[in-house]
Amino acid sequence: MNRYHNLNIYGHIALELGADNDLSGSTSSSHNVPTADISFLRFTGTNPTVSGFADGSDNNKILIVSFVPDAGAGSGGVFTLKHESSYSSAGNRIKTNDGNDLVLNPYESAFLLYDSYDTVWRVISSPTAAGGNTFSSINITGSGVVFEGATANEYETTLTVTDPTADRTITLPDATTTVVGTDVSQTLSNKTISGSDNTLSNIGNASLTNSSITINGSSVSLGGSATVRTFTSADITANTTVTSWTQNFVFTANGAITVTLPASPSNGDRVRVIDADYGSSLTNITVARNTRKINNVADDILIDINGASVEFVYNSTAGNWQIVNSPI
């Protein structure tokens, strides 16, 4: 395989030149120069000019080298490729990058590729194509573009596409950047992801900036667990033993009522007792301690204030119900 490196389409690219048995030609003809089975043309003579090449077909490639000084006297002449000259037949003409004739000094070269879509020979690489050649568009009908890289070896990078089912457009940003791959590990920065337009999955809680919530002053990690206690309500119209985490609305219209606290409370358990019908000043509410102390005293308490609301919190270390909210 013959390869020529630094044929820039703004990068390093290796292009294959015809068959392995490339033929060499020597000519000073000016128009419709035959190129059948030839991928290397050496031009000699005195200031030769060529306006076109015959036998072009899709992706045919020709390397042209000017050996003008070898022509006898070595006058140091030049070799000229005419830009879209009418001297050659349509379909054989040459199209340069800047629209001007291409002049090759002694021992300079140019690389031509036949574009069957526009039926012209395009100048792909030449001494005057500083920094690479510029095209308004390029049609690549093969499997892709192969980048050799800085080192000519057995490793190349191939830029290819899935066979399209419709016209597609990929727009590169107006910025110096690195392409993000779907199958490689990369760190993204300065990116905004719309939650409504995207589905984010497999994001560990520890990867989040806020990876915990605070419940009652304690931090709980996302994915962790915490017990959040809430009160349930009960209407009391007769003597009863209540359970923890209840708010008990006591109705005394039919007489005094005794509310007995839980027998086996846990640390931090709460009980609320509420005079629901504002009658406890006449028919009292007794809160029985059920073997535990209340406010560190081994006595029951009496609620005799209309509309009173009393809350008890149990401390297991002291074995004591402590009143934390009470008008009594």
C-alpha cells in the first residue's frame, strides 16, 4: 500500500494510491492527458501546462511531480495546472482550491482526486495549500476517513458513520473542545443537563452534593432509614389506658375520666391529653402514672382547667414521664 502523510484535511490522513503496480508516465501534452491505470505522473519538458486529464472515475487519484529541471538544459522552469480550463473537455478539467492556476516549481508535487459528482479533478494537496486544503463540501462515498496520526505505523483511527436512512447533520461547536464518547470514561465540566428532557440512572447517592437530609436535627443519608413519629388521634369518653404517640381528646360531660399512661413506654415516647369539651373544672380528668413517675414524683396528676392540653414525654433512664406542655 502506498501512503502519503500530511495530506491535510486539517489533520494527518493517509490516502491509498491506486493498485500496487502503479505505472509511471512521462508527458508534456497540454490537454486531456490520458491517465488510464496511472496514479503517478512525472512531467518534464520546458514549462509544461496541463488543462485536464482524461479517464477520470470516482475517487481516482493521481500524484503529479514536476521534474521540469531534468529536461535537458535544466532551465528551472515551472509546471502549471490550469484551473477549469475550457481547453480540456468537460469532465476532464482541474479544479484548484483558490480558483487560480496551480504552479509547481521544480521537484514540487500535487495530489489530485477525481470527483465524479462534480466531474472534476480536485487538487487535494499542493505546496500552495498552506495548512491544508479548504472545501465548501466533501462527499465521501467509501467506508470512512482513515487518520494515520503523527507516526506512520500499523495503527490508524477511522472516522466512519452508520449507514444513514435519511439526511443527517452533525454540527461541531464554535469552540476548542474534546469530543465526548459514549463508551469511554470522561469528566464533564460546565454542562447543564435538563432533568425534564433526560433520564438519569445509576447515580449513587454518595455522588450527589447533597447526599443526606436532616430529620429532627439528625443527618440521615439518602437511601438510609429513620423513624419519623407522628401522633394519631383518639376520642376518650370513658376510663382507658392510652398508647404512645396518641393525642387523646377527653370528653367529661358524663362524669370524671381517668386516662392511664402506657405501661411499657420507650424512650422519647409522647402522649397528649386534651380537655375536649372544656368541662374538666367540674368533672376532672385524672392522668394515672401506671407505675412510672410523673415529673419525678410517684403520683398521678389531676387536670381541672377547662380546655387544658397536657403533653407527656417519657425518659427511660429516669423512668419518668415529663410534662413538656401544660397549663396546670
